[in-house]
Amino acid sequence: MTPQNILFVDDSPMVLSLLERTLTQEAFNLHTAHTPKEALQVLEQHPIDVVVSDLLMPGLDGITFLRMIKKDYPHIVRIILSGHLHTQSILSAINQVGVFRFLTKPLELDDDTLKKILYEALDQAKLNRNSLHAADQNVASDLSVFIDSILNAPYRPYVLLNEQDIVTAVHIALAELYPIGRSLRHPDGEGIQLTTHSLYIPYEESESSDPDLYTLDTLTLGHSSLRLIRLSEIA
């Protein structure tokens, strides 16, 4: 089994050295960084599962750093290690970062408490990866169905829009009318405008269903979405 990876981020060389000596024989790979900037480089080079970070460091503060990890590496389990925890820091971490554990300095290394917490975090990271993998499979399946719905009705000219209502794909019969890259968002910001077809399509599908003229299907992909407008005729 491939070992998992834990990254400790702390501007104190003494703390990192102590952790390396204490955890050198454990069944995971240990990485260290003195600053968030160094830590981001480690994240690009290694499949990190758990990040244990101080809050007060030069450059980026710990909360901002962990917020970046949450956004870019959602599977990573986040732990705070700090000697300066106070109520506001804890609330910020809970609300903005989603912290798995809070560890306080100086660390108690005489028992197995730290190791127990780290292995629990590694188990949670496995669950996170599995959940994200399942979600990716669901998205791939939904996207496949979405694409099939286009290919299986080639006689229905279509326009495919992203979440900004910009044309990202278009049936060849409509390519000159609605070229890729053009925004079809109506000036009122509440719907889509196909000028040539004199169609206004509000975002509320219940208000815009008119199968004699067009159909509108929406696929949500994570934080983004695609809208497929299929016209009944080219006009």
C-alpha cells in the first residue's frame, strides 16, 4: 500500500525538527515547510493527505493558507497547530476552513495522542478522496447523458452556454447567428436572449417552457453549470 502524506507547516525550525524525530518511524511520509509559500510548492509536488499548520507565520496567515487548501485541495484534512489560539481564531477556522482538529503548543509528545489524531486524519482523507471520486463519476455519467441528448437529436439545432451565458458550443446551422464566445445574457440579467429568433428565456424554467419553440436543459458541474437550448427549427 502506498504511504499517505502529511505536511507540517511552521516557521519554527525547532518544532519541525522535533516532529521529524518523533514521527520518523510512522507509516506515512512526513513533509515540512517553514512558510505557506514553501507549503504550496510541496502541495504541487506531492499527494498530500493531511496539512497541519500554524496560524501565525510570515507572509500568508494560517487561516488564509488553509482556506486556499480547502478550495484547491478539498480532500486534504486540515489541522491547526498553534500556541496562540483564541476565540476569534477558532471561530474563523470553523467558519472559513473546516478544521479537523486544533492542536496547541507545546505539543505533548510523551504519549500517542498526536499519532492517534494524525492517523484519524489520514482515515478521513481516504474517505474524502473516495467521496470526491464518486462525485466525479456521477458528473461524468451526467455529462455523458447530456452529450448523448445532443447527439441523438441532430435535427434539433442547439446552443450550449456556460454559467455566464457565453456560447461554448453551437450547432453548425446556428454558428453564424450565435458564434462561440458571444454572450447571450439579456440586459436585465434575468434570462437569455436569442435575438434572431426573438426568444427571451428567463432563468426560471417553469416560466420558460415552450416545447413548440425550444427546450432548455441545465447540467450542474460542481460550482459551474451548462445550459443547453434546443430549438424546434432554425428559423
